[in-house]
Amino acid sequence: MKKYISLIKACFTSEMSLFIINNKNKNKKQSKAVPIFIYCLIMLCFFAYANMFIDPLKQSNLAFIVLSLFVFLTAILTLIEGIYKTGSLLFNCKDDDLLLSLPIKRSTVLFVRIFKFYIFELLYNTVFMLPVIVAYAIRVDVDWTFYLTSFFMILLLPVIPIVISCIIGVITSGLSSRFKYKNLVQIIITTIFFVGLMYVSLNLQDIIKRLTENASSLNEIITKIYYPAGAFVNLVTDFKVVDLLIFIGINVGLFALIVFLISKIYFKINSRTKSISVVYKKDYKVKTNSVMNALIKKEWKRFTNSPVFITNAGLGLVLYLIMCILVAVNFDMFSGLIASQGFKITEAEVVKYIPIVSVALIAGGSFLTSITSSMISLEGKSFNILKSLPVSTSKLILAKVLSAVLVMLPFIFIGNAILFIKYDFTILQMLLVLAVSVILPLISELIGIIMNLKYPKMDAESDAEVVKQSTSATISVFVGMGLLGLTLYGLFKFLKMYGTDMTLLIITGIYAVILGLLLLYMKNKSVEEFNSINV
Amino acid sequence: MIEIKNVSKSYGGKTKALNNINFTVNDGEVFGFIGHNGAGKTTLIKSIVGIHDFDEGEILINGKSIKTDTLECKKEMAYVPDNPELYENMKAIDYIDFICDMYEVSEEVREKNIKKYAKMFEIEDKLNSPISSFSHGMKQKVALISALAHDPKVLIMDEPFVGLDPKAVFDVKEVMQEMLKEGKIVFFSTHILDVAEKLCSRVAIIKKGELVKVGTMKEVKGDKSLEKVFLDLEA
């Protein structure tokens, strides 16, 4: 048992740095303030949302629906997160050679990997669920059984999404490991799973309808859709020790079963994912590039070599394109959305606002895509190569930002082209939308790189740890969401006051100023931070 | 010429990794830097090549300060790390090309040098392979080729012989001699004392961040073997 504890401790040492306050190091203590502040802000938001829902439901004694709703939503978020990172978290990790050479069972190595994944998701889920539980406890009269049930609910909430993610991760990695172009196949299979999940989500109404045909109560409906949510509500409304034990047993049993089953094929798949053959070919060709081109190419090679990196970045951009197509094709849905915002307008007037919608979509696509937030961390130990090069630090940082923006621009320009062709934009509107199309991705990627330089994670065991679980990636996503919210708010406010063209001008102006400030910050503070990273 | 003047560095304000280091490496010298594990060799090497900052003192590369003229200094140097953590996702030839691009090496020069050193290290037929498929020794060879491809005036290597096969060790020694003839500087750290004894015109021995001996091979070891001197100092 002692060696298993040592193993878990060793694997978690670098992960837990955020939660250890080191009084001796003032700078590190300061650097933790931002993530802690952001997590607190998110928790406050969720507390407010929960209160908003509880109040009206409480009058009809249905406040518990809030609990099942949030459990369900958190589980869906965890599943979406897990689908494209599990393969990278379980297989081909940097510490494989060390762990697999130790006198421990292969299933123990797998357990440690899944357990690490579980702990991260537990913390992630707690940020969403804890405020809801606190809000419920304050607004509704609860006894000790509620706290006991909630404690176990928070502990067990990540289990089922993790189990499903692990199954998908094993299928994805197992299949792709048989091919020469493993990464490409992994991206395709992950995308298929993801599209499948999106399809199920979009058709959830039909599925719920079918499920509820024979259901006699709301709680029964929830139980049929997602067992833990239903079980939680059952325990909160009618606590029985036996039910709690069954609930714990099912989750723990599932976790143990998945570790047991995957361990049977884990080593085989893991070995196959590592197999890369040496190419014997006498002919090689040297190619000369400018410094900036070579740096951008290097970043692109890193990007295209990491399935989790591509799928993570691609999600926001693909959603952006889908939204552009929907706005172009499904005009009724779109005009309904505009009307729901309190604009009493005719169809002809709605078309006038398309440039604003276009900017809102670009903001969504840009701010929900942060490629640079993991680019420094992904350098890992090879970071010293960059530091030894005769190239200025600001150029090295800028190359990372530009390479990320170049990934985003084709998507954004295609989206623009769709809307430009479908609707009538004036020359000024086109120019302003194009300006925003360049400025917003630059802002988003500058924020990403600034965050990654503030919170680098140079010792990650896998790409997924950096891309999906690092402080910089998490903060960048939430900062992006905040900026998106502010942009949408600003767009609607300015639109009501000044009309389309003026709103475009104001928004472009504001973001140009923000971009200037970020560039200035990057050239000074971020350069310092880059130089101070020691690997 | 490399001039290291009163260089000190500490980690976390407490542990002195380097304490008032002073020595000079002249043009046309193969200089060996010797010390046990954790003595401060890599810290000093990383400070010379501009990867790490240092708290006090000055390091000059051909008269230019690594602190203020960083890029100019880096252009004159090539660095081979102790553990070649290269870009695993790249093919070997792409990595060497990338480094050459950074040093703005012309196509003719890089073609000539890559051909020469790839043939010397016998990896010509593997340059199209991804670095992730390479062994430690092969990665070290790629790191060496990319360092030599831009004709550096100063070659700095941290434990260059670790992981290399005997033929490659011999070839690295040949490269060192060649650079010596061209009046260039080769500065390297090593644990292999007989290699240092045979190759170096001068050596420095570092212990717990302090320079304990520096000079020509004769000045440092006298009539004893370098191994004996080193072990006596460590005792």
C-alpha cells in the first residue's frame, strides 16, 4: 500500500503546485492570486445562477430540480472535455518508461493515470457544483443527510463521464495505433465521436420525449436520462442509507471495472502507439526559410502533431463556421434570436444587423479558441533550444501568436465570405468586419500566450495535461468567455444607441486599443517572463 | 575569446550554484570543464550560452556581453546540451534546417556542412526519419550536426560524449581538433577525465559552485594524472 501512495504522490507533485501556498516565495504567491480570483468568480456566478433557478421552483416544492439539472450539465461538460483528452492522458505519456519499469502491476499504472484524470475532473466539477449545493442549502431547509449526500455526489460525479471517456479514449487510441498516420486517424475518430455527441445533444428533445413516454414523474424522467442525477435527487428528497450505499457501490464498481477491463489491453495499445519506424532514405533536401517563416513552420508542425491540440483548437472554429452557415441558411431562426433580444424590427431591418452578428460570431470563434495558451508549456524541456537561438524573445513569442492566428484566419475568412455573399454588406462594413477578423484572433492569442508565460507547465507528462488541464489554458478559456460576454453586451448596447456602422467603428476602435495594449505588455512583461523560465 | 568575470548565481536566494567564477578561454583552445554531478557545470554553461541569467559578474564572448549583446553573442556560438531534448515531431533534416534558418545559414553552406557531418556521424540515410524514432545517441548526433552546420566560432558542449558510440566519440574529437586548427574555441564539460587529459589545452575544475583549479593541463595536474588530481580535490 505504501508504494502505491508514494506512486500517487510522485505523480501529483507537479499537478498540485497551485494548491500549495509557499510563504517563502512571494512571486509565486502573487501568481496564484489570478487563478484563485477567477475560480472564485466562476463559483460566485454559479451561486447566482443557482439562486435564480431555486427561487421560483421553491414555491412549487421543486427546488431539487436545480440539483439534478446542474449535475446533468456538469456531467455533460466533463464528458465533452474527456472525449478528446482521454487518449492523450492514458497513452504515450512521458513517464511511461519509468512507471512501466517499476515492480508494479500494469493495472496500477493505468489506475494512477485514470485517478489523476479523476482528481482533475473532481476539482473542475467542484467549481460548478459546490456553489449550487451551498445555494440550495441556504435557500431550502435541509438536514445533515443533504450534506452527506452532497459530499458523496461531488466525490462521485466525475466517475461516469470518466468511464465513458476512457472507453472512447481506448477505442480511439486502439484503432489509430494500427495505422501509419496515427495522429490523423485519432483526430478523425475523435471527431466522429464528438459529432455523434453533438447529434445526440441536438436531438435530446426527441430522446427525452421517447424516454418520458412511460415516466410518471419528473424525477423518473431525470433518473432515466442520467442515473446519478436521479439518484442524487432521490437521496435529497427521501434519504435512505441503502440507496446511498447502492449509489456509492455502482460508481466505485464502475470505476474498478473500467480499470480492470482496460488494463487487459492497456500495455498492448500503449506499445503500439509508440511504434515509429526509422526511415532509411539517402536523399534529403535542405530548405531555406526566413527566421519568422521557420518559427511559424516549427509551431505548425508541433500543432499538427498533437491530436488533442488540434481537436481542442478546432472545436471553437468549427462551431463558428456552423453558426455562420446557420445564419446564412436558416434565416428564420436567426431573426427570432434578434427579436428575442427586445428588438421590435422587420425582416428588412434584421438584415441591417447582420454585420453586428458577424462580429459577434467572430468574437465567439476567436475568444473560445486559445491555441497559444499551451504553446509555451508544450515546449517542455526543448524550451532551452528556443532560449539558445540568436533570435529576439519578442520575435519568438510573436511567431507563436502569428502561427496560432494563421490557423484561425482561414475559418474566419470562410465564415465572412459566406455572410458577405448571402447578405449585402457595404464596403465600410466589410472592411470593419475584416479588421475585426484579424484583431480579435490576435487579442485572443495574445491573452493565451501572456497567460501561458505567467503560468507555464514545463513538466507535463502528456499534451492533454497542458492543453486541457493547465492553469493557463483554463484561465484563458474563462477570460475568453468573459470577453465574449462583454463584446455581446457592448454590441447590443451600442447598437441600440448608435446603429450598425457606428457600433462597428466603436467596437473595432476599442479592440484596436486593447490589441495595442496587449502588444505593449507582451513586448515588455511577457519577454521578461519568457526569459525567466528555467527548464 | 570567452571571458568569465566574477560570475555568481544562486537559486532561490540561498543555494550558491556559482560563486565568483573567473577564467578566460582563448581562441584556438579546447577547454575542458570538469566537476562532479551538481558542481555547477551546466549552470555555468547555460549562463554562457544565454539560457540562464546570472546574479553578478560578466560573461564576454569575443568582447561582447551575453547580458547586453545577447543576440550577437549567440550568433557566434553553438550549444550542444547534455540531454538532447530536440523537437521530437520533426524529421532530423527539418530540425537541422530549422536551426540553420535561425542562424541564417545560406543554402550552399548548410548543404555542404550537413552532408559533411551527416556522413561523418553515419546518419545520412536517417535524416528523413522523425526524431522521436531516434535513440539518445542518434539525437546527440543530430544536435551536434545542427550545432556544427552554421560554422560557429565558439562550440559549447555539455557532456558531449554521453550516449555516443565509440566511432562517434572519435569523430567528435576529430571535429574538436579541426576547430582548434581553425583558431576556434571548443568549450566542453565532461566526466571522462582521460578524454579531457588527451584533448584539452586547458581545464578548469569546479566544486560546489567554486572554481578550485584552472590552467594548462601541466599547471593543473603536474606529474600526476588528471584523475588523481580530481579525486584529491574531491576528497
